[in-house]
Amino acid sequence: MSQLDKALRKFEAVEANLVKLEKLWDLLIKNIPNGINFGSNPVYEDACRSYEHILIS
């Protein structure tokens, strides 16, 4: 595999991760509670974990 092929594969992976992060960000924004909230939101918490996982990897 040439250097160019390796670079293109890397760019494609980064692009895919950016798309995932954008979708997760939209989901997070929609699930931020208004006002005081004493309960948990599993959708928000799962999205936070997924977002962090993509950022770390």
C-alpha cells in the first residue's frame, strides 16, 4: 500500500468520525434539560459516552 493510499484511508476515517461527532453533538444539544433536572437521561448519558469514546480513539 502506498503512502497516498494510507493517507487517504486515514482521512476517510477522520471524516467518518467527524460525521459521527456532529450527529452526537446534535443529539446532546437536544437532550440538555431546561432548568433544574433531578432525574437522569439515558439518551444524553449514552451520547456523552459515545462522544468521549470517539474523541479518545
